[in-house]
Amino acid sequence: MKYAHGETLKVLPLLAPVDLAASTNYSSYVDLDLAASWIEFEVSFGAMTSTDTTDGIYVTLEASTAGASSDTNTAIAFNYQLSAAVNTDTMGAVSTATSSGVLVDTTEDNSVLLCYADPAVVQAAATDAQFVAVGLTQSSTDLSASIVGVVARFIPRYAMASQPSST
């Protein structure tokens, strides 16, 4: 069975779980040329602590012509699903985020946000864009703890036992 050896599914860690600083953070980039279709970004949230429950983290998808964080980034619209808390086995409905992204607030900590990047949308939003990353921005400096990690999953254009680098 190919799935057991990961030949038909590429799983790519993009950002190890980290406590974010108050600035914007980017995951590593994924090269769209190596994906056969849509790319799913799993953004995992741990505990988020703040004095205000409306504080949280804005999640955006950023398209770029280069595989590095730079001024060439263009925020794009995307579809997403937000899970309920850990061990509840509940996913929210698929929703659409504008290029401004989606806010995951402190009442939604210990959850997973699945973001779906459509290569056609990426190309329409940013001419010659070949790479996509996840942007993470704290909504307030009152957010004192915010553990976040990012993993990408996609079907590779060329399935094989040893996948080529996607970053």
C-alpha cells in the first residue's frame, strides 16, 4: 500500500511549535510546482493566554515569487476549517477567509485550523507566485502565550518513495 510509505502524500513540517513573539511570523514556504493540486496547511494551536478573550492570532496565507519571506508577499483568500478543542473530534464547516485572513482567538485555543490553498487562486492573486507560506500575527501585545505549529500536506506531482524538497 503506497500510503503506508508516504509515496502519495507529502507531509512537510513548516514551523515547529513555538511561542510567537508580538510581531508577524512566517512558516517556511511550499513550492507549488511540486504539488499536484491544493495544499492543506495544518496550523495547530496550543494554549493562548491573554487578559482579553478577543485577543488571538491572525492567520493568513502568503503567496510569493521567492521561497523566502520578503516584500514580494501577497496575502491571498483561502478556505479553512477550525476544529473544536482537543479530543472532541469535531470540525467546523468549511468557510472562506479573505486575504485579511482569519482570527483564532483565545477561546479557541488548543484547536487546529486547516487552511486550503488553491494554486489557481494563488496564481490569480499574485502573478508568477510559486510559493505559499502561513503568516501568523498576534492581534494584541496582551497575548502573553501563544504556542503555534504549522505542517503542510499535499499530493505530490511526482509520487515516489523519496520525495524531493518542497521548500
